[in-house]
Amino acid sequence: MELRHLRYFVAVAEHLNFTRAAARLRVAQPALSRQIRDLEDELGAQLLERNSRRVSLTPAGAAFVAEAKAVLQRADEAVRAAKAFSSGQGGEIHIGYAPSPTVELLPQALRAFQETSPAVRVILHDLSAREILQGLKSSRLDAALTVKGEAREMRGLSFTPARTYPFQLAVADNHRLARSKSVRLERIKSEPLLVYTREDYPDYFAMLCAIFGGEGKIPKIAGEHDSATSLTAAIEAGRGVAIVPSVLARLAGPRIRFIPVQPAPEPLIVGVACQRGKLAPAAQRFVGAVR
């Protein structure tokens, strides 16, 4: 039994007329009749009552036509799904993102992608920078919005910058430095420093080392935090200050001030990362939307 047998039978069942069904299918009537007989022989059941005046469905035919229509509908849906996936207009993609650095970029990227590919389902994964790299290299992620890592970490991956954020000093609104127009690194060394956890944010620690001239020169660390939420809460509570990218202001409350640092450290670069040459069409469209 092939799909054409089902299509031929459904056409006859809908028209209850071999001549009209043959015209709709653009086949010769004798060929249509032969296909229906072959179908009945394979099923071992008569599907149509035929005489010189009329054609009608047998009880077996009435039961079979509903199922035949369902099979044809599923086959058509499978074809549409395959075509949509191959063109990047359908299917689903898995996108990783680093929460705090992409708080501005993520909604903009999703909005841009939605405009070009509304039928594609985007599954988001909130991950650390290390988890994002692992997900991309293992193909569990199609693409990711993340910070630019070191060259050795990004080997095999393509990265397109999208946003640049300067590192600034975040202090509580009532801190003695809160009204400063800028603050020098030497002045920060006397302050209790709040940081992200070294284990979860190794690139952040590398950045601090670069700013202060070496790991041994980092000021006394007053507390380590595994999320932007806990870090900003500690700053607001007056437990210390933190050197963070300016994008964190989008998450922080009004009681935290962000002050430029002098000399200015290298800025944080946020963009979209993916495997080189291994993108499905929908993922290519997502990367294109971010660009």
C-alpha cells in the first residue's frame, strides 16, 4: 500500500464518482479503478459498492476513509515541517545565554528573530560562560549570547560582537564615593571588594587580575557571589564595592551608583557565539538576526 492508493480512494469516496475523481487526480479512469481494486485486494475487504448508476461506501469503506484522510494529513504535515526546517522557517533551536551580561541584548535578539522566523520555537538555557562553551562544542546548543572569551577557549567557535560595556565601580547610594565623577584604581584598593565566585566566573577573575596587575594585587575580597542578584544586594547593603560591567545597571536598583574607573579597563564585549560551519538554517537566521 502506498500513499497514492489512499489519495485515489479518498478522492473517489469524496466524489462517489470515478469520472470526477479521475479528473481531479488527472489520471485515466481505468487506472484509477485498477488502483482501487488493488487496495481492496490488499485489505481483503470491499470498500466501495459499484453499479452502473451509483458508487457508495461500504461500512468497511466508511471506516477506512477517515483513517486514510488522517494518514494523508500527517504525511502533508511531515512534508511541510521538513521544508520549513530546511529553509530555517520552522523547527526549534536551543540558545544559551549568560544572564546578567545579556540582559539588554537577549530581548532585542529574540524580538528581531521573531520578526523573521515566527514559526521557530526558541528554547532558552540560562548557563554560565563555561557551560555555554561546553554546550556549543558538544552541539547541545545551536548558538549562544555570551561574553567574548579568550582565544584558546573560543577555538572552533565563531563570535560576533554585538554590545560593548565599560567596567565601572558599583557602590551603594550612600557610599562616600557615590557622588564621584570617576575613581582611580588606587583608590579602589582600600575598599572591601565584592566579586563573582572564581569557580563560576573564571574570566571575571582573569579580568580583575589584568586590572590590578596580578592576582596577588587584587584588593581584599569581602565576599564572593554566584549571581548578579546576590552581588547587587550585597552592594546595596553596603558590604563593599564591585567592579562590574555597566550593563549591570539594568538589573540594579536606584540605590546603586555606577562610577567610571580610571584608567579605564578593557570593556566587556557581548555577542553571539556558534560553531563554525555547523549551523542549521534556523540557527543561521538567529545569528543573522543578532548581527
